[in-house]
Amino acid sequence: MRDTPQDLVAIAVPLYGHAALVIEALESALASVTDCRLAVVVSVDGDPHHEVFDQLTLHAAAHPEVHVIFGENAGPGGARNRAIDYILDELPEAKAIYFLDADNRVLPGTVETLYRRLRASKAGWVYTNIDTFSVNWRAHYGNSYSRLIHCISDNICDTGSMISIDVFRSGVRFEEDRQNGFEDWEFWLSAVERGFVGEPCHDTAFEYRLRAESRFKEANRDRSASMSFLRRRHKALFRRPTLVGFEHEEAPRYALIRTGEGMLDVFTDPTLPAGQMSFDEAVQAFWGNVGEPDNVHFPPFVAACSSETLQLLARSRLLPNILCHLETLAERCNVVSVELSNVVSQRSIEWEILPSGAQQGPADLTFVSTDLIRNVINDDALDWFSSIGRDQTWPTSARLKVSFPFPKARQRRSLIRPEQALLNLVSALTTSPLRPTASTRWTWRPRRLPALSELYKLLRTELGGSPVLPLAHHAGPHRTAAVLVPNASFGGAEKVAYAAGRELRQNGFETHLFVLGSGRMEVIDEFDQAFDHLHFWKDGVPAWGASGQFLGQDFITDEHGLDWTGLKGLLSGFDLIVNNHVMAAHPLMAQFRSAGTRTACYLHVVDETAFKRPAGQPFAAIAFEHAYDAFLTCSEQLKSYLHSFGVPFGKIFAVPNGAGFSIDAKLRAEVTEARKAGRGSEPLRLLYMGRLDRQKGIDRLHDTLVQLKERDIAFEARAVGGEILSDDPSSSWMTRLRDISVEVAPPVFAAKDIAAHLAWADILVMPSRWEGAPLMIAEAQQLGCVPMATAVGAVDELVVDGQDGVLIKNAADAQIVVEMARTIAILARDRATLGRLAEGALATAAQRSWSASFADFIAWSDAIVPTAPTQRNAASSKPAGDDPTGETALFVRAVA
Amino acid sequence: MVDAILNESLSATIHRLPRRNRYAVASIRDQDALEASPLSDLLVFVDPDFDAEELRGTFPLIGVAASDAGSNALRAALERLNKLGSLPDVPVVRLQEAALTKGAELVAQVLEGGLGRLSRHVANANTELATLRRERETLFENYRALENAFHARNWDTVSEVFGHGPFIDPKDQGLAALLCESGITQLFPISSYAVSGFALHFRELPKDKTGRLVATLDYVESSEGIAEWLIPYGSIAQGWNFFSLPKACDGSPRTLRLRISASGGRPPELSLGHVITNERYAAQALVPHADLDMRPLALRIFTGLPGARPMALPNVFAPSTVISGRKVEDYRLPVELLRAVANVSLTPVEPSFPTVRFLELEDAIVCHPLSEGITAGAVRRVVAPGTARISARAVIDHPDGKPGTVGLMLVPLSTNIRKEIAALADGRALPPTALFSGWMEITAAQPVDINFMLETPTSRTMDLVVLSKAATDSVDFAWLKIFNFRLVKYLERSPVREVANA
């Protein structure tokens, strides 16, 4: 007698149309040799043949372990679900369910072997290879289970698998919609979405009856429709972070040799714990991948650098983006070198392609594709390749120059060049004893899976993007937000976008800044920590395009020849995208949105052409109104304007602009004190800051100052900004301003420099012809500098005339000049009024904050739920918590 | 279980063992009347508004009504059941109130008795049917293969379909000890279909040729055995040796698994091949061994006519045993069991030293013969049902040890062991339940291998008895040690399981 009861395993047999074969299935199940108790549950799916009833009546009478359910026709999924529910209700002690189709058979050891493996592995299910009979066909489904393959390649598990009862207790069931021909595939994806994984077992099989025509064949005829169904139903699985997470754990894209350490890191997401391989393991994986590419993985890209370089790159927040650039360049030339530069004020990524035989210096990081290494070995071209370690490089190469502010801590210099580390690996591969036998496949069943090292290409196809941003879901319930800007200089629009990023980050988002169309970014201290990751993509992303017209305005259509795959690879899979004037991104938003991303469009200003036709980004965006969940504007005025073009108010968040920099309490106190004290009767100080161009009203400023001089008003004037110089120096605004004793200073971007100018001035003069909601007004107010601005755009939302600034009514140029000169003259005389205005400006600034401005938008974005599958600890049936330590690392298995 | 029910009186059965399956339906209107009847345990009561989407464990063979209203309601309910598709028309029997019990008993008897007999018969027929269908599939496939070969005039007797040559690494330690201690397993890298033989490479032969190489071939997926080869060391040639299968493998293509071990002295040195990347197909052993790291055996695999020796191979080994689909378990007797050896000797001599004991450091049983009688050590309950072969090695471990004789005996658990030993001592025939290997002479100069092959595998658990007796007048220093017990067990298919929810 046994001391403990044997485990109960249920065999579920859905039955429709196989009246003549079901007995074979049942007999094979009952002939199982196992230590388990067995219960066979036959779920008759409304089979119209009475033969079924007769057979099962007699069979169930003779075999008490056979349970029969007669049900209405519900399709294969419905019949299986009926069996599952029966087992959960009537056989609650069952530990696992094995699905046996009524026309198939199990071998005597199938149930026992699979159940033992299930218990030992703690997987959600254990599956076998496929061997069919009647029509002979065989398939080898890999030596390890891959969720990535299961999602984007094909169904790799037959329902004839041993499935833990935990899977069903977690609520996973078969899809009953018969329009979907892949109900079995859909079932496994549901299990994956709940955090379960499979485990292959090659030690047993079942007998799969294959006829000339089958349901599988039928389903494959309508494969694209079924695939669409799967993608819609399992959005969380088909998102970039999920798939990249699977790739990271199952088929890592990059192998990185740390110079001098003799180990390779293997990873896709550089921010997650990497797997590690010794050189020995790498050699085995490389050659294993040659002979059995479906069983053994070797990363498709190999890099080499020192640990110090890697740390530096990790802290730069540029690493995922750098990897994207490296992938692209490695597909255009043989070898890519990375050169790092320490530049305090700027981040930039630039590259150049060099021909064969080019001279170049040592690299900080070297990057090649594994395909190149294979070719080098096959073509016996090691000498040719070895030149990468010398001054003259014979392979074609690219040099990626990356600049960013290095951390203050001193970096150790590596004494081993990355090129040499890479050469060492290639030499080790070339001379390995595995090389002569590597081409023989020892696994005898035919390969049915894609090559593991080619999965990154399948991933590109799945997402429609290339390269695919190597970032996965990170631990914890972080949502991700991407803020897109067309350039990253010192403009107000960029600063507002950075402010949005900062607010999102403070509210729990992992933030990404994408500079699309430019390879550089100025460092602005105020917002430098607003983003967790920074990305540049310069080529193939035009700032403007006119492949279509909407209301006579330009917009970019799908037919435009820009780098769609690059953009899709970078931008897919975020929980939120805030598009801040990136025209090229509008056509992609509908696709991202349907894949689960919430989309927002940030607009700042309606521009004017030389003929005063309203133009600019708002129109290019309104053309894609339906593709955005939300619009952000810098003013109520622009909000109304968008509404007039059919954007519902409920979708628009008017976000009043704040200052582009903040000042500390000490400076604020000093400024307040100084403004209160006033400067007596000293000449009034007038400040102009901005481009010296027509939009900003530089001509109006000039004329105003001339009038003031004519009226003998004492003032000092300073113009800070640059201009585009023409050939005729006499037409230069700089020259003309200097001619009337205006101090002209070059543009400043650092917060302290801007603050110094504003603190110096009594009045900030802004005679612009058009504006959005200039940040400069808020910046002037927070330093008690009185803004005097033409009431254009949303300026009147920032200035209350006579309270915290002066508004000059928009009129003809001459009228504006007269009015500005008159007002300045009054304030020059009436210093008390000027003081009240300065105090008013300070009071307004004290009440203004970006957090308050963004509050409604943040509340909206708080409702965004991250779309991610359940994480489940490998060693338990329970979903994992937030703790990223330990368990995450456990998932990173060896790639060999 | 059906038999058990039928062998008892009906009423007793019904009340003692509630049925899981129900075969009769009645309306809920008749529930009071029918619940007390002999039919109650076979009945499912249905509501007139019955609209279930499924029936669980119910096989409505007959409808029973005890009233007209019940009959009408039942018919309405049965109409609704038609949507399930599989159910036949169900006849409704109207039982009269006056003869309700009798009528119900009659229906119950028909259902229970008739159904029981029919189901038992059909169950047997189904088992046979499943076997026949499987055999027919194999026949069809083989017939077609023969026909194809005929049409293609494919008269090649044998052709090599896979080869992996030997590779001698100067650092190799050799596999001889491993073969004796645990054995080596090698998977074949091609489908089993049509495989008719394989060849192994031996790079070195021992001087002492006492012992046998044991090779078994089975299918991984089903664990079904194919054949076993017991090859005396002396038959093995240096280089490639061909092992012929009894017939070319047929049926579904599967993975072939070769297990090789040795019993006896130092075995011939098996050759390994070059390193490969797929570790699943590298040679495996229970005991880690440096030579096996990523290396398969040197191996050639052939298809063609069974028994036909490939050209240039020096010999061919036919299988010693055709296992024909049984699962084979080849295992060594655990030391923990040997430790419990009990002295059951039958001798008038009272020695001053223990003649039967377990030697901890050598994992051997000492069974010192005495000048009179039989020295015997019993190890209880170690021979499992299905055991077909027991082998062991014996040695007289003293240079001056006198010769003796040694043997093994298997006896059922309930047997008086000394009584059987007495029969042996007297030269009487043993009862059919006890099995004896016969006596083998042993001298200090030469160890012997005992190979006790049973005509039929044992059907029950048995005790193992090691025996020794004197061969000459003296037993001085006859320190007979028996060790390396190895059993081969055939597992039959009949499943032995508890029944779920029966």
C-alpha cells in the first residue's frame, strides 16, 4: 500500500467527428504505464453520430476512470473548456491535464514521462516534438522553449501537452470563437500572458494522426486573419517591450566581450541583468548555432569594450540608442568603431562610413555582426579581418562619434584594445576543434523553428521596424512615455517638451526623449534629468514634408520616402507618446495607438508665411486628429483654435507655459529686495532677448529706441541674440543697433546667464509679430523684469496688462512703435508704477509652476495602464511581485 | 467493478455503491415515486424546463415514467436534449403504480446486467481492435516500403546512413571502468526507421577476455526495447564491430538509444568520436567522466537487410535477446540492500569466523564455503517482478584460497529458504517456484562471472540467495566474494493504477 495517494492526472479528450477513432485514443490512454492515477474525460462536442453515444456508454461502463460529458456543439475550444471545467469541478485534486485529440494516441509512457517532467521543471506545460502517422511528418521544436518564437513565429506546442492545473486555475481557457483557426496557439499565448512558460520534452512523444486534409491546414489557409486575431487579443504580448524582454532572456541580440575579463555579456536590453558566457561557452554556442541553429543560440551581433566604457555608456543614458545605431551601421559596413568624447555642454551622435584601407585610431568599442565573423572563418580571411587592430583597416568600417558630458569620476583606461579582444574571439572560433564537426546536424527530426540568431529579424518584421529599440519592460509598474522633438537646442518648444517629460517622470513614468531629425542636443541643466533615456535619429526624418495637403496645408503621408522602419523600430511599444512638433511621426500614431499606445500631440504656435497665411505644425497635426488621444496646447487661445478645426475640447489640455529655468530662494529674495528698492532715477534698462529677426519684431525695437532717443528719454538698451547674416553688413541688425548705442550681446542659453540679463533689466521688450506663449515672459516675471509685449498669440494669457506687465495692442508697425515708446517714456518717469509692475510680475511668477500647468494632463495620463503580461516566478505558480532582484536574473539562461 | 456489481444481489449493490454513471432518465414529477425504487441509483431526474447545455456522466438509454404527467414532462425534456446531437432517441417506459417496484427492478436488471456484460465484451474487443489497427498501419507502411524497394531495384544489402569516426585523444582516460561501473548511453542521430544495424569501434582489446559486453537498444519515446546483445569479450575485434538488429526498425520513426555496459573483467576499450556541439547526442553516463565531455561514441549506422554484414567489417553480432517492445530496465543492486544480507547457511560445521557478511569497503558479500554443507546468504525482497537475468562476479580473494563452487538461487518470499537449500544439498529437485543458477567452479586464479538467465521473467518479488560450497577437501583461505550484482528487468505493459473517483 502507498503511504500517500498517487497524483491524479486528467486526460481530456474533445470529441467531434472521430466516432470511429476515439476508441483507439481511449485504449491508448488506458494503456498508459504510470504511477499516477488517471481520469479520462471525454467531452463530446455535439457530435451528431449516435455511434459516439453507443461507444462511450459501453466504454464508460467498463472503465470507471472514463468520464463522459455530452454537450452542445461549441467547437474545439468550447469542448476543451467543458472538459477543463468538469475537471476543476469534479476532480479538484487533479494536478495536470493532458489533452488527447480523439483521433490521436498516446504511447504507454507518454503521460508518465510528461508528468514527471512537469513536476521537475515547474513549467506551466510540457510539450513534445511532433511525429505523425498515416501521413508521415515530423517536427523538432527546439531544445528550449522560447516565448518569442511562440509569439512571432508559429505555434510550437500541440495541445497534446501536459499542462499544470495552475494554468487553468489562473483562468486560462481556450478561445471559443470558431472564426479563429488557431485556438490552440491562442491558448498558449493566453498562458504566456499569464506568466507561464513551456518546457520541451524529447524523451517521449504521442501519436499524431495526420490525414491529407486537416484542421491545421484549413487554419493555415486563412493564416493572416488568424494572426491578426491573435495580435488583437494579446496586445500585451505583441508589444515591443514584451517581445524584447523575451528576446533578452531567450535569444539575446548582443554579445559583449569585456576586454581583459574573458567573459561575454549576452543581452538585448542593456539596462537589464545580462547573461554571461565564458569564451568556451561562446565557442560552443557559435558552432552549435552553425549546425543546429534552431537549438543553439549565438547572438547576431558581437561587441567588445572595457567595463569602464560600458559603465560610462550606461550612465550616458544613450546606450540603447547607440546600440540601434551600431546595428544599422553594422549592416552597412563590416566593422563599426565607437569613439567617445567628453563634451560638457552637448550630447551628440554622429557617424561616418570609411572605405576599405582607411586609417583610423583606436576605438572605445568595436561592433560587428556575427554573419561577418562566419564569413571571415568560412573564407579563411582572418588576416584581412585582423587589420582592424592595426592603423590601416581593410574591412569597410564606420566610426560612430558619441559626445556627452562624462561623469566627474575619473575613468580607468583599459590596457587592452577592444579590437584585439574581438580578434581573440574570432581566432578561438577559427581554431576550435568543434569547427570540423559543426556542420553535422545530430538532431534527426527536421528543423521547424527559425534560427534563434535570426529572431531579431523576425522581431523587426513583427513590429515593422528596424532596428528594434532594445528596451524591455522593467521591474515594477512603470509606464513608459516617449517625448518626441525635432531638435534639441534652446528653443521654447523644446523646453516645454522637456518640462512635460519632467512632470511625467515625477509621476512615475519612465521617460524617453527622442530627438528625431537631429543628432545633437544642448545640455540644459534645468531639464537634464527629465529623461531616463535619450535617443537621436537623424537620417531619414525630415523636419517638414509635403507629400499631402490638408486644407491647403502640408502634411506627410505614408507614401513619403522617409525612414518609416527606423521610426517604428524606435517608437513602438511605449505606453504614451507625446509628439512635440515631429511632423514625420504623425502618420505612425494610428498604428501605435491601435497597438495600445496612448498618443498625445503637443502644439505651441500657429506660424505665418510671408503672405501672412496661417501655417505650421498645428495643421500637420490636425490632419491626424483621430490618431491622437490628447492634444496639449500652450494656451487657451490655441485650444479654441484647434476646437474650431474639429478637435473636441475634451481632448485638449491647455498647459500654461512656465519659466524655462527656475531660480533658487536666495536669488529670488535678492531680486525681490532689489526691485523693491528700485534704482532711483538712473536710466531705464531695456532688454531684448531673442533672434534678431522680423518675427520677433527687431525692426520695431529699433524704431522704438530711435524714438526714445529723439524724445530724449534716458535709457540703456541691451539686445541679446543672434541673426542670420546677409552679404550686406549694413543691413545687419547688430550693426544698426550698435549704431544707436545698443549693447549687442551674443545669445545665451545657460539659466544663470539668462537670469543675469533679466535681473539687470527693468523692462523686457518683446515687439513680436507672432508668438505662441513665450517662456521668456514667465522667466522675466520670476526675476521682476517687467515684460512689455505685443498682444499676439497667447501673450495676453501670460501678461495682465498694468498688473504684471504691459501689453501693446497688435496694430500697424508705426502704431506699435509709438505706443511702446510712449509707455517706456511714462515708466521712465514714473518709477513707482514700474516698481508696482515688477512686484506684480514677481507675484504672478510665484503662483506659476509647471506642475500646476500640467496637472490635468498628468491626471489624464495617470489613467494609462501599462500593457504588460504577468511576470511569474519560475519556481512557483504565483505571479511575481515587484522585486526585480534574483528572479529576473534566473530567467536569463545560458544561450548555448 | 462492473463484475463486482453483477456478482452481488442487485439491491445490495445499489445501496452499497452509488453509481457515477446514470443510464435512465425520469421527470422530476416522478421523483418521489421512483426515488424509493430499485432504479433510484441509475436515474437522473430532469425538470420539464430542463435546458442543460451538457450532460455529465449520464447515458440516457431509457426514460422511465411513473405517471402520465411525468411521462409528458419527460418527453418534453428529452426533446430539448436533442440539441446535444449525440444522443439517440430515448424510449420512455410507463411503469404502472401497482407494479412499480417490479417494473423498476426489471429495468434496473436489464441496464445493469445487460450493460455490464456488453461493456465487458466490447472493452475486450476494443483493446484487440486498437492493437489490430496499429499492426495494420505498420503492415501497410512496410508493404509500401518493400514495394518501393522492389520497384527501385534497391538490392543493396546494407548501406551506411550515418558515420562518426573515432578520435583518440592522448588525454583520454579510457571508458573501461565506466562500462563496468555504470555503463554508457548513446542516442542515435538519425530516425529509427529502417535501421538494421550499427557498428561500434573498439580501439583496444583486453588481455584477459573473461567478461561480456552488454548492449541494449530501445526507443527513447516509448521506452520499448528492441534487442539485447551479450558479447563475450573474446568475440570483439579491434576496430569496427557490427551489431545486427533482428529486423529493420519499422513503425513510427523514433529516437534509438543504445546502452552499453560490461560485466566481468576489464572490457574492450570503446572509441569515442570528435567533440560535437549538441550535448544531448554526446555519450552519457550516470557517473561523470572526463572523456565523455561533448563526445559521442564512434558510431556507424546502417540500413538494409537485417543480418547482412557491411563490407569491410570483420564480424557481426546477432542479438542475444529480442525484446519485442518490452521496456527493459538494467540496474545494479544498491549497496544498501546488500548490507542486509542474512546468514541462512545449512551446515553442521560451526566456524569460528563469520562466513557470510557484507564488506563495506568492497561492496561485496563474503560467502566462505565450509567443508560440509552449503554456505548461504539471503538478501530479502530484492528481485522485482519481471526480472529476466541476474549477473554477478565472484572471486576467491586470497592467493592460497582453495577452490569452491558458487551459485545463485531465487526463492519466493513465503518460502522457507533453508528447506530449499536442503533440497539442493541433497540433490533433490527444487520446487518450480525456486530458481537455481547451477554451481560454477571457482579458483583463486580466476574470477568467474555468473550469468543467471531465467527462462521466463519472474512474476513476483523474490529473495536472492548467494550460495557456496567446497569443491575439494579443503576450504582454507577460500574467501569467496560475490559482487557487482546486476539485474535486468522486463516491464510488461499492463498498467497497475488506482482508479480516480471510482
